[in-house]
Amino acid sequence: MSDPDRKKAKSDARIGGMVAAAVLVFLAVFTVIFVLAG
């Protein structure tokens, strides 16, 4: 019963990691644009 839960947690962690990476990239690009424009 704990195997599906562990698999789901791992999948959620992977999705969370991709979201975090996307947010970091977005912030980096936004910062570069802000600095260049400012």
C-alpha cells in the first residue's frame, strides 16, 4: 500500500522541482530584462 504513495510523492517532487526551476528561470530572465531596461 505504501508503494503507490511513494511513487506519487516522487512524481509530485519531480513536478515541484520542474516548477521551481521554471520559476527560477523566469525570475532570472525578468531580472535581466529589468536591469537592461532600467
